[in-house]
Amino acid sequence: MPEPSRAFDDVRPPEPELLDACVHCGFCLPTCPTYVLWGEEMDSPRGRIALMKQGLEEGSVLDDETVLHLDRCLGCMACVTACPSGVQYDRLIEDTRAQVERRHDRSRRERLQRRAVFALFPHPRRLRALVPFLPLARLARRVPGLRGLAALAPDTPVREARERPPALTPARGERRGRVALLQGCVQRAMFGHVNTAAARVLAAEGWEVHAPEAPRCCGALQLHAGDADPARDLARATIAALEDFDAVAVTAAGCGSAMRDYPHVLRDDPAWAPRAEAFAARVRDVTELLAEGEPRAARGPLPLAVAYHDACHLAHAQGVRAAPRTLLRGLPGLELREPAEADLCCGSAGIYNLVQPAAADELGARKAQALLATGADAVAAGNPGCALQIAAQLRAAGRPLPVVHPIELVDRSIRSAS
């Protein structure tokens, strides 16, 4: 019999049993950034779940209105944290976005924009070549197509951005194990100094740190945007490159979230599904890995008031909240401050601030004001997209503050004690 006509096809559609877990209680509503902004039911998690259910029905169509509400989702997973029924919205939106990209006829402008983004950002060599010119984009914020790019102009000096950790950094003292440090794509091209700091800290704490060139990208940007087949290829390449280490340390929250999701990503690939399960179990955010063991290296004073920003793909998608705070509170002289609306997304969300710039700007401005209200001297954020977004919004507010990765502060403290 021919397949019934419906919006979604049979290639990894959102799973009915996951959709049915939603009881429409509404606990997700005040945590959803787009519902907070607009108060529209279809721009809430339960509204989008209703759209997903419709997509499985015979006779349904993937029209522009439906795609608009699905596109507006940041994929921040705050609803996952809030849901009392354990709805796995992260898996639902990931599979639905792949359906949209495969089944919906986007406008020529949208297709070209996405093609350009994925031809650049998951390729660190191409992105690294562009980094010196990104600050010029700030001069062209009003030019269509460059507004989102301007937000990606880092404050980091080019020399620091291009730093690379050594291929091997030996452990100090008794070795805890062999760890692979994922260099990533955006992180490697724009925040290479963060990876270098991570390698130093891990080695100081007893880890033998390997920083291989491969993989070029873990697939997170494409996975979270629905570009499923290239993301699955990058997942396989990442597993093949890093699966033989005791742990995989990650300095980018979005990458860690994606790699921990590999078992779902490759669930229908019998050759790779078992390897994905074993690999995901070894993935650790760098702060999480450090917090799992007693500190060895002495910490020097770091008199600084720091506002901590919870990256969505760290706090909500991975459930990592305590580890970075524990590390930062363990630095002598550092005062950790918590902003209001800590669980509300900053608006970066992978490629969201490129494809949905108006909503991203509104959320980013709100986040910047909350961070500034703490009176802190600096902001700590564990994801490159968040760091870029927050720095841009702080500049726009006329009150720029340093935005650093928590591992940079730990590195400074250890180095000051030596």
C-alpha cells in the first residue's frame, strides 16, 4: 500500500510515545523564551508538540505557518528541566527539525543562508581565515545579512583566538587517565585560548591531555538545526577519532550536548549505535570532569566578582549546573554572583541569532541587563555561542564586560599560585 500523505515521512519522525508523554499541564510555559516574549500558545513547547502530532496525521501538511512556529524554537531545553512528566522535547524538536529541512520547501533566501552557514561554521580552517575580518561586520550592522554576523565578532585578540593546545600535554604527578580534548569548530577558530587553558588545567590536575586535530566538528550546529545527514556523518567521525580515550573533555556546551545525544542520533544505525552508547558515556564538560576529582593544583588569589551564565545546553540539556559553580567558588578571592532569570536563554542557540535575529536580540538584551544588574566585574559562560552573544549585547548596552570561560579563571588562579 502507498504511504498515506502526511507532513512527516518515515525517516526518524518524532516518536508518538514521546509526544504522548506531554499532558499539556503548562509547567513549561513560563520557562519557554518565545512564550515569555510573545505569549502565543503555538510558540510554547506544548503548542509545538501539538504541531508535531499533527505532522504524523494523514492529510497533514508542513505549511509556512507551522514551520514558522517550529523555527522560532531556540532548542534551549528549559522545558525539559521544567517538565514534571519527563517529556523528551530535545529529541522531539531534533527529529522534527530534520523533517522540516527534508520536507519543507524553504525560500531561496533561507536555503542560501543555511547553506552559507554550514559551509563556514563547521569548518574551523575556513572560519579561522575569516576571524580577523569579523570586527568589520560591526560597522555594517544595518546592512541586511550582516546583522547577525556582527554579533559573532569576538573581542578576543586574533593571536589568542588562534591559540592551539599541544597535541599532547603530559599529566603532572600521578596520572588520572588519558583524556581527549575536543577542539571543536567555532571554539577552535574563535576561542583557541580556552582550549589551551583547558589543557593546562587538566594536566595540572593529573590528566594526560590529547588534543587531536580530528574531528573538525562534532556536528552540533547541523544536528540542532535539522541538517541531519551531515550531522550523522560528523557524529561517526567524532566517535571514530575519540572513542579510545578514558574520557572526552568538552569546553563548548553545545558540543557536549550533541555528543551525549549520539545514541539517539544513530539509533537506527546498527553498526554505530553500540559505539555511540559507549562514547556518550565518556563525554564530560571540562568543569564536570574536574569537579569529579579532588583538586591537586594549588589555587592562587583571584579577587573578582563574576556573574555566572548557565549555558542552556549545559544546564538544561546536560544537567550540569553544580560543577562550574563548585570550581569557581573554590578560587580564592572570587565572588560568584547569580543573575535573575538565570534559566532564560541568551538568544544565541546555535545558529538562531543568525536566522532569527530579532528574537535573539530581544533575549540577548534581556540577558545582558540581568547580568549587568549583578554588578559583577566579568561574566563566565561555558559555551562559545553564549560568549559571543552576551559580549555583543553588553557592547550594545554601552557597558562591555569581559566574558570568559570558567576554565580560563581556574587557569589564571592555578598559574598565579605557581
